[in-house]
Amino acid sequence: MELKQVIIAHKAADPLSKRRAEECARQLESLGCKVLMGPSGPKDNPYPVFLASSTQKIDLAVVLGGDGTALAAARQLSHDGIPILAVNVGGHLGFLTEPTEAFQDTETVWQRLIEDRYAVQQRMMLQARVLDGLDPSLKPVSATDSQDPPFLALNEMCVKPAASDRIPTSTLEMEVDGEIVDQYQGDGLIVATPTGSTCYTASANGPIMHPGMEAIAVTPICPLSLSSRPIVLPAGSVVKIWPLGDRDLSTKLWTDGVLGTSIWPGQHVEVRIAQCQAQFIILQENYSYYRTLREKLHWAGARIYYSNNHRN
């Protein structure tokens, strides 16, 4: 990998993350690399400025923070195929990030990247459009302009209502590949990738899927019917969600937990596999997804540990 131009995004309002970002910037600049650095958070999105002001290829994005910071980078950079080195600095769970220990000797990290001594993990993403009416030839609509690109998500698209003074219930009709599957009454629907299956979907008792596979999981959020169950779909499926009876106009589309746009009467959300993938740099030489599950989800196993003598 060449390191001629690198983005460094640090978690907004986190002094440790900012301090590590400044240290990385100095080291990369000493290697002749141009650095674009800025904070990333709920009120800070440096990526449009970085991409618009860049006159040459961006080789890498170093993202220092937690899973939320990594998700924001994936939504903004994956369309341009920019690999992401996400490191848990000031984060919490760290499902998507490299551990802090793997990033202690940063000068060695830069050398490993230059010598191509790393792995790249590609993760499926979802894209969503808000469409008006039944006619597929109609242009998509969104919060701003009909020519906007689709919404992207690495974890999940979520259709659920929101109000400032109460917790509204929604009625959503789901259609898959042109066939009505069911109507769901409850708090909303989650349409997730395998990466997102360990996030909001897991909290809603949805299935856990390995991030190396391509599939779509649809999980109802607190459905009023006990027969409303999660379902796993082929990755090529097209999921459409129609809000019904939304008199308060409170239904919204959320992308990785961030508000995407409101959904007005007569509109529906179309979700499908995105045309781009998130690319994450893996530095750990003994990386194991199953170990990540055990450690991050605190799987306890059997209350009494049994030795498996058959392995000897």
C-alpha cells in the first residue's frame, strides 16, 4: 500500500483520540504523506470536505474511536473504495475496531502497511431509497433532492417512528421481491447486514450471522404479535417497507442509528444490497471472529467446564 495521502478521523470531543491522531499525523508527514485530519461525531462529518478537496487518490483512512466512528467512516468512504483502519481509542465495545494493543507501535504499523503485511476484510453494506408510489419509474425522493445518492448503512436500515412527547407504535407492511410477507405492528423493523447482526438486531433477538457471508436479516422490534419472527433473506432480495396508518407522520428511516429522512404518506422504503463494500484493515495476525463474539458478548458457555479429551 502506498501512503501518499491519508485521512485521520478522531472521535469528536475525546482528548485521547485527538492526541493519538496528532501523533499519527506527525509520523505520516515525516514519511512524506499528506494528511487530512478532523473530528468525527454526531455533529461533525469531515469526510465530504476531505473528499471534495482531495486532488489525488486517498490511500487510507485511519479512524480512531469506537464502533460509531467506524460506522460513520464506512458510510462516507466505502463508495470510493477507501480502506479503513479503525482502532478502538476512546470507544466502548469495539466490535469493528482493531484493539488498542495492536496500535501501540504506530511506526511499525505504517511500515507493515507499506510492505502489505496486513489483511483486508470486506463487509457487505445496504442501500436504501425512499420511493413515492407504486410506479418503479418514479424518481426516488429523500429529505433534500431527488438526485441524492441512496442512503448507505454498514449495520442496518431501520424503519421506526419517533416523537418528542410519546413512544408511538407503527404498522409496517413488508414486501420481498414483489410479494407481501406480513404486516408488523410494534416499534419498527430492522433490516440488517451480517455485520449489524451483533448490534441492534441482536438486542431485538435477531439472528447472529458471520460477517463473511452475504445475507439480509429482517427483525421486528417489540412486535405486538408473538408470531412475528425474524427472517433471513438471500442477499439479492429487495425489501420494501410501507408505513400504514401513520396519522402523526412520525415514521422515519434510520441508517446505523442515524436519522436518514422522514417517510411521508404514500412513500415506502426500498432496501437492497449496496453496490459497494466496506473494507477494513486487519492487523491482528491471529484474528478470530468467534473469539470476538466470546469476548464482546461475554459468552459464558456451560456453568461447569468439561474437558474434551477426544481432541488429544
